[in-house]
Amino acid sequence: MENKKCSVITGTGSYIPSRRVSNTDFLENTFLNNDGTPLDKDNEETIQKFAEITGIEERRYADDNVLASDMGAEAGEQALASADLDPEKLDYIIVAHNFGDVRADNPRVDMVPSLASRVKHKLGIKNPYCVAYDLPFGCPGWVQGLIQCNYYLRSGDVSAGLVIGTETLSRVCDPHDRDSMIYSDGAGAAVLEGRESNTPVGILSHSARTDTEEQAYYLKMDSSYNPDNNDSLYMKMNGRKLYQYALTHVPNLVKTSLEKANISFDEVAKVLIHQANAKMDAAILQRLAKLYNCDGISEDIMPMTISQLGNSSVATVPTLLDLVLRGKVEDHHIDKGDIIVLASVGAGMNINAIVYQMD
């Protein structure tokens, strides 16, 4: 059989901030409705309900002196070391994020120069033909970065790329919005290299879609629920509509990706999905199983980190992948030859999925 160019993940890394923020740390917050009126429940009841729905018990925040590009560079350095790859041999650095280097004392977008250029600088890479650029694509940004890098590698023009997802969501959320408890900070990265193989390996297939007719502003930037706050904009979410959108479309997109690779759902070892909401992710998996008429699903198929790490947007999937590969997620492991699915959903509204076979 003729060898074909394949895109293989050869190294992973992650940055998990050391600062732990538990649900009880929000007991003194003043949570408001979107019209500025107080909630009709006390904070203890609000937090308990929040934990039941999202599965989040604590999350991680970056130290005040740490920026998204700092975390991204650290995750990238780990991935390069894991791949045993000379950074000067990278052809591309793709950094997925949404808000740039947001400072702890100034919640403003800072994206000039690009975070990818900052990461390349922090890594000390001198090669001018290592092209660095940013990818703002909502929470699915890191997965989309892999999809783009896959095209570069399969073209044969390049040999290696570093794809990073990094975010400090804690600095763009409204402290008066109960949804602020969802968000966290972190970074994850992977090195993708081109390999010649006479059997399918690495990225087998992918699918993506963007829905904007009615869905474009399910996630948006808007004013604080506290009318006395300054003129800063904060991330706002229409949780109910986003939840229903994800349940309606993510399972079908994953199925499309599997069909492209001629893979059945019962061949999938792991589904690594964006850690947005534990209840939502479980419901997505159940709907995916129903598409294949599966009565029961093993709990081993979907590792979760949201209970301890929260929702760090573009960082959730690469962080989860790195932790599983390093044996740091209890009762979960990925072996040579395993078929896994990487999937995400987020602002835009964007969805994507990759079917991947371990080398």
C-alpha cells in the first residue's frame, strides 16, 4: 500500500494555575439578574444549584502577574519537550484564544502583537519561517487549530506545528453574574507532525460548522449586571439557548466525522469534549449514543476535569488530552491504536470534531 501523509500528535503540554477557587469563595458575591435586581435565592442555594447543573466544585485562576501568553508559552514548551522536537524546526505556531493578554487590573483586550508572536518570542524561536498567528474561534479554537495545521502538514509543505489554546476567562466575567462561577484560566498545547504511513493514523477525519442566523450572539460581550459598574464589557451567555444548540447539533457533527472516517461509535475508546458543563456534556454523549442505537455507554469513554478545573474555553480539550496521556486523570488512559474523538462547541456559534487514531 502506498504511504500517505498523516498528521500525528507527538507531544502535549498544559498549564494549570495553582490558585484554587472553590464554590464557597462566591458566598459573599452580590449576584444580580440581568436587569440589576437581586436574585430571589440566597447565595448558598444559588451555588448549590449551580454545582448540581455544571458539576463544578472549584476552578483555577492565574496569578495576577501571569498572562495568557505566559501560560501558552509554558504549555507549548512542555509539548515540545514531550515531542523531543527542536523549537527551531517548527513551521507554524497557532494560538487559539478569544481575549488576548487580559491584565488582572485592566479587563481590556490586548492582542497587539498577536499572542502567537508573543509565545514565539517567549520560546526564544529565531527561525523567521516559523509562522505565528492567532485563531479566535470561541471555545472550539484549539480543535480548529489542529484542523488547520492538519491541512498544512498533509500538503507536504511543512513538517511540524505547535497548536496552543490559552485563556484567562476569570478576567472577563462579571462578578455580579452567577455564570461567572463557570469560568477559569489555563492553557493546553500539542505538537502536530507529518508522518508517512501505509495505514491510517493520527487525524482520520474532521468536521466543523458555524451557525449565525439566530445563534451568533448566544455568547457576547456586554455591560455588567450592576448598573453602577464602570464601562467595561464582560462575557455574557444565553445559557438555555446555548445548551439546546449544543444538544441539537454536536452529536450529529461527531457522527458526521465518524462516518467520514468509516468508524463506528462502538470503535471509539474516548470522547474528549469541551469541558463546558458536566450535565450538558453527559446529555450530548447520550444523544450521540442514541444516533447509533446504543442502549448503554461505558463511563470510561468520557473523561471529565470540569469539577476541579472549571471551563477554561480553548484550553479545556488540550489540557484534558495532556492529563489523560500523562496518566493524571484517574481511571482513564489512552493506548496505542485507540480511536478518540476531540469535540468542542462555543461562541459563534461554532462546533467542530476530530476523529483521531493514536500512533
